[in-house]
Amino acid sequence: MASLNVEYFERKLAGLQNTMDSIQTLSLWIVHHKSSHQQIVQLWMKQLRKSKPPEKLNLMYLCNDVLQNGRRKGATAYNESFKTVLVEAASLTR
């Protein structure tokens, strides 16, 4: 697996749009970097905490896409990593 480019990932999270292409493209990048799943989830959560409501919904869509694609592509480690933050994420999003 390729190493995680944190700056790139943070820019992509901040620029995530409410489009299928934007969400799926970043989701596939995340699934590809499954060896860094814990760090990715922590960075995702950091972005969620500082985002405004519309961006929070986009981040939740991204999480959903990662979990579904990860299951199909063998990146099931995201299930455990996201499990640790989803309660807080849901309360921040509502």
C-alpha cells in the first residue's frame, strides 16, 4: 500500500462536494489506503468536528461510501475504525 499523504487528504476532505463523483473519488482513495485506516478515520473526525452542517452531511456520505466499498474491496478494517467514532459523529451531524 502507498503511504498516506496527510496534507493531500486534509485538502480533499475540506473540498469535498455533495456530488457522487467527489464522494466516490475520495472514497476509493481512502479504501486504497486501508493500511492507514486509523489515521484516516481520525483525520475524518477532526474535519467533521470543525465543519459546518452541510459539509458534515457530505462527510457522513463519504463514511457510508467507504464502509460499503471497503466491504466489497477487502478494506473491512474501516468497520472497526469508524465504529469507534460514529456515535460522536452522529451527534455532531444532527
